[in-house]
Amino acid sequence: MKSDWQLLQIKLKERFGEELDVDAIIFLIGLQELAKPHQKYKKDEKLAIMHVAICTLLEPYKFYTYEGKDADGWPHWKLNEELPHLDAKQQNRLIVDAIIDYFKREEFI
């Protein structure tokens, strides 16, 4: 039996033609949430898009509260509490779990 992560990887590969790493998936989620996928972005904007994804992913865990969009359509969150200190393996597990939860909410997996 395949894990949810493996199923997600398979579906994303079918959709995009290649396997996506965690950073690419985070960027993809940020684009989805920003709802402006067909634009060119500068490096600092790409980082902001990834921040949108991280806030979106961690909101269900109560680390962030969505506040709304600004005049340019960019979403903003308020940090509710500092993220706990996690080592790299724990950080990766949290993000992977949050990504899986996100795609389940979107009924993609």
C-alpha cells in the first residue's frame, strides 16, 4: 500500500510530467493560493509566494491566522505563535504532513 506522500508524488508527476521536490510543491501551493499562476515573478516575489504557501500550510496547525488580501491581491497572515525549534528532519516531517493535509482538503488525494 502506498503512502499518501507517494500517492501525491504520483499524481503530481502525472500532472506536471516530472517528480516535484518539496520546494517545488510549496511554490506550486503558493501560486495556487495567490491565484496568479501565469505571470513572471522576480526572485523576491518567488520567496513571497513560498511564504504564502507556508502560511497556508501552517494555518490549520494554528501557527497563523489569515487576515485577508491587500490591494494587490496578496494574502496576509498574522503569526499566532513562534514555531517551535525543530531539527531539519522534524521540519521536513511537519511540512510534508501539512502538504498532504492541504491536498486532501483540496480533494487531490
